[in-house]
Amino acid sequence: GSKEKLYREVHVRGWKKLQDWFMYQLSLIPEYEGLDVDAIQRLILESVKILNTFIANNVAFQRLVTWDALEGGKVTRSLWEDMRKPLVEHFHNLIEVGKEMGVISKEYDAAHTL
């Protein structure tokens, strides 16, 4: 019914806000392709800082995602392709570059991020 649609829309808005804000903040940082080890390390730290700052300033969104996870994650999973995947891929790619450059341990599994 309409209650489920509203619940989903609140999720969509939260994830969209995170995605837009994260990508905007990231656009302020130079691309990591071809950068040196120090630049990659700074970019990894900055990406984590951007994500954590968003979560700290959007506690209601964090609660909503946590509640959805406790209920099986149906809504959050349904938003994978459009909302969550671009963020996860960014972190995964960044971690893989960091591993190749020796900034992050080779044993670290990027799948454990986000």
C-alpha cells in the first residue's frame, strides 16, 4: 500500500542525498588515476571522512537503513543498482588501487567496506 511506497521513497531520498553529496565532495578532490602513493592515501582517507561526515550529520538516515537491515534489508537491497552500487564501486576501486600501490594491505577484502 501507500505506507510501503512512502517508506521506500524516504529511503530513495536518503540514498540520493548521500550519493549526490558524496559525489560532489569527491569532485572537489583530483582524480586518483596516476597519482602517487601519498595522494592515494589522502584520497582514501578523504573518502572515508566524507562518508562518515554524512552519516554523522544524517542520523535519521542511518537509523532508517539500520531498521531496514533489521527487517531483512528489502528496501535497501532494492536500491542496489541505482543508489548503492556507484558508492560501493567507488570504494572498491579505490581500495584496489590502494592495495596495488601498497597503501592498503593486500589481504584486505574491499567487499567488507560499506
